[in-house]
Amino acid sequence: MNVQRVAELTRELLIELGEDADRQGLLKTPERVAKAWAFLSMGYRTSLDDVLNEAIFDSEANNMIIARDIEVYSLCEHHMLPFYGRCHIGYIARKKVLGVSKLARFVDCFARRLQIQERLTSQVAHAVMDAISAEGVGVVMECRHLCMMMRGVEKQNSIMTTSSVLGSFHDDLPTREEFISLLNRPRD
């Protein structure tokens, strides 16, 4: 990403909005916005191999492994406004497990792009499945969308829930039910 060009465009945007881009409070805003966009869009410049960093470990485990309440922050591709919430990831290993932080890093890798929640949920599920050839994967995401909260229909209490289930989580109802019941357990 050309940070200087994004700063120039931000300055132009401020002027188009009717602002004085030379007033004290806005003098450094174009550079700050460009740096923010570099961070918020880093998923475009991140590879899953780099995220994995060989953190796949041999394991005899074939039980369900769940990481829940992973914070997710993204930007909707329709209005470029934030959506945020929680992501829950479960999988059944097939002789390989992921370092637990890699699950959160997979979420960030795809969330730090312009997104729709439905695609983001699917991308995370497929990344886990592909990384370790899991027996099954389930991902549930619950998010609040500022494009619905602060503009448009202005529904501040709405939460969108999406899921993606692959392998045994898709094909085996008891596996899917176990995953959902573990997600619904009380949190401390």
C-alpha cells in the first residue's frame, strides 16, 4: 500500500467533506488515517504460510478442540464501516493440531480486509481445514455492524450470526450438536 498516496487522498476527502485540511486538528490526520488503513488492511499483505510459521504439531488427539470468544474487527466492503464481535472456532484433529494463537491469527488475516461476515466465516473455516486436514471444522461468528447501527436502519442492538461447518461438523449431526452445546456453556 502506498501510504503517501492514501494520505493525499485522505486530505482530498477532508476538503470534499467541507473541512479545512490545514486547521490544527486536521494537519496530521491524513498521515494518521493512512497508517490506520495500512494496519486495517494488512490481511491483503499477509500470507497464511507466514501466519502458520510451522506451528503445526503432531498429536494423538482426535477430540474436539475449541477456541471461543476470539475478538474480531473488520470493515464491511459495502460502506467501509467497522463490524466487530466474537469468533468461535472448533475442530477435530487428525494427528495434527495448530498452535492456539494461530486460530486467532487466521481470524485477523482475513478480517483485516474489506469483508462480508459470511465470507470471513467461511475463509477462517477453510484455512483451519486446509492447514491440518482436520476431520471437521466449525466456525461461528457473532458481530455487530456499524453500517446497520449508525446509518441506514440504525438498529443498535442487532447481532449477525454466521456459521461455517466442514467435514464431520457438516456431515455428522451429533458432532455439530456437541460443538454448539459447548459454545452455549456459561462463560466465566
